[in-house]
Amino acid sequence: MCRVTGKRAGRPRHADIGRAGTGGRAQILDAAAELFSEQGYGAATTRQIADAVGVRQASIYYHFSNKQEILAELLAGTVRPSLEYSRWLTPTGEPALVQLYALTRFDVTLLSGGQWNIGALYTMPELRAAEFAPFREERALLRRAYGDRVAAAAAEGAITVEDESVATSLAFALAESVIAMRAEGSPSHPDLPDLIAAGVLRILGCPERSIAKVRSRAVEALVRAPGDESSSAVS
């Protein structure tokens, strides 16, 4: 049962060729993302990152204390924008399913839009270290944001689920499935964020006619998202 109510890549040159520029923070992060993605976090060194950017190794430490801090920032970039968007959605007054669709669409766009598939590093045992506790906490908060919408939709009578925790896990896993798709080299689909967001509603029991209404309202919410960066990420 489901109803809607409420108010209205091309590859860059390989890292060993180097990157022109001053060796700024963004260049370091891009070079590190490529190295971590292509040869593995453990194998990559700060010297290799420096060589890829075209600066001395000491220049890396002007921006980052160590390799762990570089990875932590890259990981934060895969969850923090979605978490912030979730917080923006909360007071909009949109129905829970509309917010869930919008959040999923934004999240999938973020995970599928970067040059490098940083999400593929989520399962590394190194992420259990204390340095990555903030990332683990933010990812847990993002999962909770999905769960809050599932619970609210059930309370609104828009869906019926037997176990909210299981439903949340399925929704969150489906959103993050784009990470595995990228890792497997699956062809990119321009409508992937909408396809996955609709899939989330389907596993919650929404019929197709209701999904179309939810999507329409969600797109309106996305257009109203604050800031050029958030809006462009989902348009």
C-alpha cells in the first residue's frame, strides 16, 4: 500500500604523467583518489601522490598531516553532501516518501557522479581505525536518515512494512549498489538515480502509479535545494 499526501566520464591522463598546477588541496585529493582507486589504498604512498601532482612530497604535508587524513576527506565527500541535503529536506513539509525519493536520488547522483569510485573503499579493513570514526558516524547518520523516512512513511500510512530496520537496510543498500555497478564496469545510465530511487519505493511496496506521483513531487523538492552545488548535483 502506498499513497502520497501532504503539501506541495572520460579518463584523465594516468597519475605518473603528473598534473599541471600549484599542487593545491583539490589536486592532491584528485591524485590520491586515482591512486587509491586504481592501485589500492595500502599500495599508494604520499610520494606517489606528490609525483602525480608534480610537487615535492613535503608539499603534501602542508595540506594534510598524513595519508589517512587524505582518505578521510575523500570518504567524507561521499556521504556529507547527502547528509546535509537530508537535513535540508526535513523541514520542507514534504511527505516522507517524497523526501526518501529525493534523498535517494541525490545520494545516487553523488556516488555515481565523481571521476573516481571512492565508495569502493568502504569495505577496507583500514576504515576500522580510529582516524575514520567520523566517516563511520556520518555514514551511520545517513543510514538513519533513510530509516527516519521509512518510519515516517509507515506512520503516515503511505506504506506498510513488516520490519522497519530491514526495510531501511534494503533501501540504503540499493542506493549504495551504484558503487558495485561502477566497480564492475557497468555502463552508465543517465536515469540511474531515478531508477534506483524508484526501486527503493518498489521494495517498500509502492505501486507504479504512486511512484510517478512521488517522483514528480521529489523533483520539485530537488529544484528548491539550496546552493548551486546541491542543485546541479541532482538536475
